[in-house]
Amino acid sequence: MTRSSHTSLRGGPEFDAVRALLARWGDAARDVGDDAAVLELPRGDSLVASVDATIEQHHFRQGWLTPREIGYRAAVAAVSDLAAMAATPRAMLVALALPDHWRRDIDAIADGLGEAALEYAIPIVGGNITAASELSLTLTVLGTARDAVRRAGLGAGDSLWVTGMLGGPGAALRALVNGSDPAPDHRERFARPRARVHEARWLAAEGVTAGIDVSDGLASDLAQLAAASGVVIEVELERLPLARGVTAEQALESGEEYELIVGSRGDLDVAAFRERFGIPLTRIGRAHRGSADVVLTRAGARVANPPGYDHLSR
Amino acid sequence: MTRSSHTSLRGGPEFDAVRALLARWGDAARDVGDDAAVLELPRGDSLVASVDATIEQHHFRQGWLTPREIGYRAAVAAVSDLAAMAATPRAMLVALALPDHWRRDIDAIADGLGEAALEYAIPIVGGNITAASELSLTLTVLGTARDAVRRAGLGAGDSLWVTGMLGGPGAALRALVNGSDPAPDHRERFARPRARVHEARWLAAEGVTAGIDVSDGLASDLAQLAAASGVVIEVELERLPLARGVTAEQALESGEEYELIVGSRGDLDVAAFRERFGIPLTRIGRAHRGSADVVLTRAGARVANPPGYDHLSR
């Protein structure tokens, strides 16, 4: 953990902030005394690495989340990218840009980061703290995998599956944007998301062909999967596992779910999955030969894609 | 490479920006189509990881550097943390927070990042781009090392060495802060720093006992080394290798040098070093038993530490 070091503009309090963070993190952090962290990885595994940023105003507004939730949620969002690859979390690097008006919240933000680090067994091994005009948390997550699950593996005929129930974060966000209180269950899904790390490894062991996490929204993330794999994905809307009070159309657009979408050649044991993880695993459609696209059907008939949906014209 | 994904607040242009960056980077980037990058590392090596942030206003001001220099310099600063550990660069993750008023400069910033990625053989393997109110570049660098050089290895009796000439970046920064034009050679050291990756590996092969890069300034970074190793470091000011027109006192405070400080039990072959790398390697002092501190001498007599110097009271 270093403070950012730039001669003329440097301030005093950053070293103090680093010490405060390390004290706060306790067992959630380790080995932060050098210019870089040194990690031993299991032999034969690949390294899996991702970075994710959460920025005030652009990703959340003050008052929507507690500082602890901001920290927790930022870490879970980053860890979810490891889950999407079925990687085992190994280490996290935390880059904090901290405006003066957030300084009194640093302990709570750190607690949220530390809680996620302990919960997902992903120790904070390094980082950077700088002054800034807006709060941002940029989290690098490092994991390992023997056989990472990629976006590009989906084949024609594969079934598509999704974990959990969809639509809660989107419903919470609609309420917040409208200035009303979200339903507690929707807010919980928004403020305290789960990264499906263990679920992903179970699914990888079952031989899934491709995977992605639901971060932009089901429709958008399915489009990414379709594009990477070069297939048409057909989704039967009546199959979508919906959170209470949410329509299929709303669920398609609900982002920051951090549920997993996977493809499989054969069947998956949904009962065993629910028994093990306490959430459903639902077959929502399948992949077909054709140029990359997502097709939505209801009762066998095609319906229009959501308004915001980009037909991979890019 | 993903754009940051947050439902209600997301904008359209981020996907376009990602595509533009990837096109721009060409061979400097690879393997950015998944939720995370997958990397194969040499067996038996440790992973070395560090994150470094550069933020508008707090680390530089618009007009001091060209957008290309901002990108290049941010990458070199991050790579220098790998050099400090004598690690071999392997991969870089780029998190960009991009305000509207910087959008027209994204190509030039990307070119600077790409130039450094190619120069240091550290391909960009992933990243994140988000809207923001101020420009920030948060770079995660991943390297590998068989035996990483740490801060904590310095022993009583070891000699202290520094690469290159000190004081240029500090002189440039003083001029810029005062609104005058820096001397071209000073500006070059400020705007186009070098990470001493190859020098570090040469020094590691010579069996150096500890190391750190000069990012906060020689006095401050020596203090870090003294604290980590639990020794007194004595520096003979008349030995400091000074950039043209710079005093020893100024050199002590000049940050963002990205030169290396190393300790060694025995002598180092300064002629071979200069022959190989075209820069000097200079013995500047030695370590003594005692409680962690930095002591400055001139002609054998102790002189006061610089005003800003923190006597490790922390």
C-alpha cells in the first residue's frame, strides 16, 4: 500500500490514511510493505486478472448507499469478474481516490472492503491512495483457474442457464432514481450483491461451455456472450426467474445482478445446485447457429428486444 | 476491457471508447474479450503486482504535459514499482476515468500508454473505462520474479547505491509550479521518465540485498528503506549524482525520479553498469545498526535533514 507520490502536489494525510486502512483491515490485508505485492500461485493454474472502478455520481449517488455498502459492493462487483471465469480469488489491490468530504467515511468504506475481502477469501495485498475531487474505488482482483470459463465457448444447441433471481437491483435503482424508497428485498440485492464464486466453480466442474456475469443486464450480457461465441441466443421470457414484483422486460435490463449466465451441452442438476447454494439455477433458453444475436420469445413467438438493446451493430 | 456497467447511470459512448482504444493499441494490447484476462506465468516464479493512480489536478495540471505524455508517464510510474522489486513486467490493466472535456484526448493518452506497453513489453490485457468528473489513470502492473528484491533486506554495513542522476524532475516541477518553462533536460526527465527494469534485473543478479524506487524523493524513499530494514542509512551528500544545476538538497526532495536505490553487501561494478545501461551507478552511503533513520553528512559532518523530512515518528 503506497500513497500516490507526486512531489509538489503531495499532501500530508495520505500516509496516515494508509496506516488507518491497514489497521482497520487487520486479517483482511497482508504483505503491503513493498513497492509491489509478491504472491505465490498454485503451479499449473493460470492467472486471472480484472479491474473494476466505482465512481461517485457516475455509479452511485451519496445517500443511496452507506459508505460501508459502497466499499462492500465495489469489492463484490470486482470479485464477480473472477466468478464469471470460474476462477478462485487470490488477491485484491485497492486504489482509492479520496476527496476531503469523504475522509470521515474512510473507516466505513474500508470496513466494507475488508468484509468482502474476508468473505471471499481475497486478501488486500496492495493499493494506492490519492487525493481527488470525487470518490473512486478502483479494485484489481487476481485469481487463478485451471480451466477458466470463457465467453467464447458457447456452441449451437447449448442450453443457457442463469443463477438466482433477476430484477431486484434494477427495481431498487428505479425507486432510488425516482426518489422513493426501494422495497427492502430489492434494496438488499442492490446494496449487498453476491459474487457467485462457489457457484461458478461448481458449474465449471459440471463442464459448462461458456459464461459471463450479469453486470450490464441480462439482455446486454447475453449479447456479449452471443457476440463472443458467434451464435444466436434464444431466451424464453416466461422462463426467467423473476424477483418479486418484477417483469421479464425489467429483468432483462436490470444490471449489477452479479448472477451467472452459463451455457452447457447437456443438462445440469438444478436440484443439487439449489440444495448446495440455496438459490435456483434456471434454464432460460438455448443457442442456435446464426450470426451473433439475442432473440426473445414468449409462448414460442418472437417478441421485440428491449428499447435500449444494441443489436450488435457494432 | 470492459466499460463500467451500472444500470441507470450508464451512458452510450463507453463501448465506443473501448473499441477505439483497442484499435489504437494494436499489438500493445491483447486478450481483452472476457470478464477477466487469463495469463500463463513462468513456473516457479512469484507473481508481483502493484497499482498506481495518476489524477488530474492532484498529480499534474493540464498544460504541464501533453496527453500522450500523461499516458506514457502514468504507465512508466506503474512499471517502476515492478522494477523496484526486480520483477519482469508481464501484463498491465488500465482503468480510465474520463471526463467529457478529455474525450478528444483519449487517442493521444492511449498512444502514450501503448508506447510504454510496447517499450517495457507489458501488454495491456484488460481494463475498465468510466465517465468521471476528473481524468484519472489507474494502472495495475503484473510481473514475475524468481527472487523479488524487497525493502526489508538491508543489513548493517551494506553500501547504498543509486542509479542515474537525481534532481531533474524536481527542477522541472519547481519551474512549472512557478509558471516558468523548465530547462529542456529537466522537462524531459519529468515528462518522459524511465523505469529501470533491466537495470534492476542486472542489480538483482549481482545479489543486492534490498531495493526501492525513487518516487517520493530520495530522502523519503530512503526513510522507507530504513524503516523496512530497521537500520540507519547514512548518506554522504557530496556523493549524490546531481542533474545539471541542482543542489544536493533539491535532489533529496525530487520525486518521480524512478531511479533505483539498492543496498549491497559488497562492491558493485559501476563501470560495467555504465557500459551496459549508459547511466551511472553511484555509491551514496551505507547502512548502520541503530533504530530506523536517515542521517545526512557532508565532509564527514552531520547536516540537518530536509525540512519536510519525517523522522519516522510514525
